[in-house]
Amino acid sequence: MVRVRGVNVSRRKDPEGNYVVVMDIETYELLEPSLSKLGLNAEFMGNVVIIRDRSWSRINKLMNIARELGINLNED
């Protein structure tokens, strides 16, 4: 079982041209109101939540919100 702590963000795009954010379910629950305000959709895979978006600006806003909440942020 994979355990993801905090928010993991990659500046590299996936093959479909999306930026990818990976977080654990507990972090998702903290960020859920912000995700809906930003218009970001989440995919659930067990205890891992994946967010994909083409806009780096929205991903960057999510990262700033996570920093303000004191969530561990890992950038690649």
C-alpha cells in the first residue's frame, strides 16, 4: 500500500497535457472547499486523490492555499 503525505505536484505534464497533483485522502478533505472554488476535479484511487488540470495558474493557486494551511508540499 502506498502512503502519500501532503500534496505532491509535478511541473511536468502528463501525456494528455495536464499538470498532475497527488495527495492523500485526509489532505483532500482539508482542500475540498478550495478545489470546488477553483473548479478542479478529483479522481479517487483508494486512499490517493489525483487532480489533473491544464492550467498551471489554478494548480499554483491550490499550492498557495495548501501552504497557507500548513500542508506539506512536495514539488517536482
